[in-house]
Amino acid sequence: MYAGRILVADNNPLCRGGLVALLRTSFTELELVEAEDFAALAKELTRQPIVMVVLDVDLPGLNAIAGLRLLRMRYPAIRVVALSWADDGHRALNALAAGAHGYIPKTLSAADMLHAFQTVLDGQVYAPTGVSEIARKQRDHSDGAALTERQMEVIRLLSAGQSNKEIARSLNIAEGTVKVHVMAAFRLLGVHNRVSAAAAIRDVNAKTQEDLPLFGAMPDQVERRAARLV
């Protein structure tokens, strides 16, 4: 059970209305609100509580990926799903690296969209097919086995969608220490963002026959995130 509002920001009234209608079929307990441009988005964001923003990355005034990154920095507790007509793995990867919790091509079926929204609300990160392969191609072939146990813990939590502050709380360490572990792990893995790191960790776990979903959250994380939304 969730409580709060979902903000749908899209300048196309047909797309915006369709998204609102679709979300209403599955999330009846949540209020649906709309924004047609960045100014309206900024205004609605001040009216808490908002649990998720469904955001067209081409929203007028947003400044695409840079705007998405600023939005996540300003409102770190809000789940953000990026939308675009472009079914482009590279653009999806950029959006996820900027902090989006999901990337949904508008060409996706209604059922798949609802699955993506549910995934994000449940505390996980949703990425379309093909993104993990692109992430792997962007990194060096460094061996993740060189990571320490603590670095592996940090990267696993990071790839599950936790912020540095949340990781610090989960592991009972200082946020500055988390940043040190992240930087060291990125260097050892030969990556530059959390999505590529998640792909690298998945490869390492595959070698040891461990089951770590590329973008999935661990069960206890899902419970904690869901509890915060109730």
C-alpha cells in the first residue's frame, strides 16, 4: 500500500492524459497530478508528499539529462522514471546514470509500462532490454574479484538504487567513507557510473554462480523502501 501522489510531467496532453489514465488503473490509492512544463513541475514538487515523478526527458525547460540530475539532487527521496519516445539504450543508460530509477520508452506496451512503474515504486531500478550489454561494453575488462568485501557491499547497494546517504545508514558507516569505497570500486571495475558498475558486478557474480539481479533491490531494501512510502 502506497500513500502520496504521482506527478506526471509531459508537455504532450495526449501522452500525459494517457499516462495518468494508465497509472490510475493500478495505483488507485495514489493521487495523480500533472505538469505540462518545467515551471509546473517545479511548482508541484513543492506540494508534498510525492512518491514518484514520471518525467518526459524532453520536457520544455528541463534541459534533458542535466535537469534530471539536478532534480534527483534536489529531491533525493522521490522516485523518478524517465520517459522518452527514443528507444535508445545509450540514452537510457545516461538517464539511469544521472539518477533516474527507471527509463521507459513510450513505445512500451501498457502492461510493460505498469510493470516498470511497479518495479520503481517497489524500490528497484527498471531498465529496458539491452542497457546491461551497453553498460558492459563501456567498461574495461577489469576483474571485480579485486574488490574488497566492503566495496562489493557498497556497489551492490548502489546498483540497487540506494544513495550514498542510504548506503551509509545501511552499513552503519560515514557517508564520506561510502564515497571513498565507491570511487575505489569504480576504479577497480573500470567504470564511471552505477549502471556500468552493476553490470560489472553481475559478471563477477555469474562467474561464482551467485544470483544478483542487475538492477534489482535486495528483499530487505524493498521492504524498507516500501515502508517509507506507506
